[in-house]
Amino acid sequence: MEIRDLQIFLAVANNGSFTKAAEKLEYVQSSISIRIQQLERDLKTVLFHRGRQGVRLTTSGEALKSYAEKILFLTQEAERVVSDNSIPRGPLRIGSLETTAAIRLPSILSDYHKSYSEVDLTLKTGTTEELINSVLKYELDGAFVAAPVEHAELDTLEVGVEELVLISGGQFPPIVQPEQLQNLTLLVFRVGCSYRRKLEDWLHSEGIAPVKIMEFGTLEGILGCIHAGLGVSFLPRSVIERAMVQYHLRSQEIANKSLRTPTLFIRRKDTYTTAAMSEFIRVSRDRFNLL
């Protein structure tokens, strides 16, 4: 079993298709099929269920996927450790919440790139739940997420605190009582967002069941719809202060200390801290709350 076979196997598993895996790896489809068939013969097991709609992992395939992710990560990390000479360079894969990416990261990334232009830094946004899973699967080297995070395999570092406020369109009257939210639509990120969970938990504690929930994949989508008067949301005050330049919004504090939410930078405990990662963490902590 070769490293390249595991790369091909993971490409097929993640894309659910031999054809899509071939396109991603720039192979011909027949070569992908032959390598997977040979891998199944070597392991004496079937790794994929084949069907008209694509492929899906068998029980054996699921088990191999977990090991393949670790093996490939350790191979890449070994290369980084051996070549790391205390000068930040090479790939660095960072994840971030949409809100953090919009407000906090531009200055962080700008300062970091000016100092360490040899680092190939890539960014992926998502919900806290999605980013945690990506870090655990070695798909990201680290990520900015919202607290709380408790996982035995993760190191967490608090880099700042966000104050969540209730946001409505400027045309709405002030919301004095929670009951006023009873008939309003909640505009939120998809399931897995910590801010959404806090909003839903707060409403539940007040005995309020929202009439309708609209999910969005981007911050701009939520802000635009709040501006248009379609509903309300919970978002960090730092986001709203910037957004008010472009959108007609009203923000209101909620008398609940739990709505101050730490932003954490998470990493796997079993990963090597490269010079690139060490400096990224330092710059992030220095810059995070300077806005």
C-alpha cells in the first residue's frame, strides 16, 4: 500500500465518485479505478459500494479512511518538521467563522503576509461545528471558533471576546420585551453556528418559539435581509459597528453575561507547531482586539 494509493482512495471517498476524483487529481478515470481495485485486492476487502449515483464507503472503507487521513497528515507533517528551520514558510491552512473572517482577519492576514510572504496561507470559513471537524480530520492546521469547545484531542487558546447583540432593521421599533420576538423571523447561519445556538437557547429560556427560521451561508446574506426588515439575529457588536456604514440596522444589548463569547483558536494536540503556525498565533493575539 503506497502513499499515492491512499491519496487516491481519499479523493474518491471525499468526492463520492471515481470521475470527480480523477478530475481533482488530474488522472484519467480508468487509472483511478485500477488503483482502487488493486488496493482492494491487496487489502482483501471491498472499500466502496458502487452504484449509478456514485460510490460510498463500506464499513472497511470507513475504517481505512480514518487511518488514511492520519497517515497522510503525518507524512506531510514529517516533511514540515524536517524542513522547518525556524523561518516561517510553507503551507498553513486556517479556518474561521464568517464573522471573524469579515472583521478580525483582514488586518491579521495583512500583517502576517507582510512579515512572512513565504507562507502559503489558505483560509476556509464555516460554522464552529464544521471547523472543529475539519481540524480533527487534519484538513485544517488551526481555526478560529466560538467558545465553548471541549475536546480531548484539541488545544484551545482564547484570542479575544465578542459581545453578542440583538440586531434588527432600523425600521423596527426598539425591542423592549423578549415577547416582541415571538412573531419575527430568525436570520441565522446554518446548524453548527455557536451564535445561532445562543440565540435559540436564550429564546427557549424566555419561553419563545420563533415562527420561522431562515438559514444563510454568508454574513452578507444575513445583514442584507435584516436591512430589508425580514427578521432579527444575534451577531457580534464588532460586526454591526462596521456594517452600519452600509446597512440600516438597530442593535440592542441583552442583559445576560453569557452573551459575551470568547473566540478561541483551536489546534490538534498531536500536531507539531511550525514556525509559520507559531508566528500566526502571535500575530493573531496581538492584533485581534486592536480594532
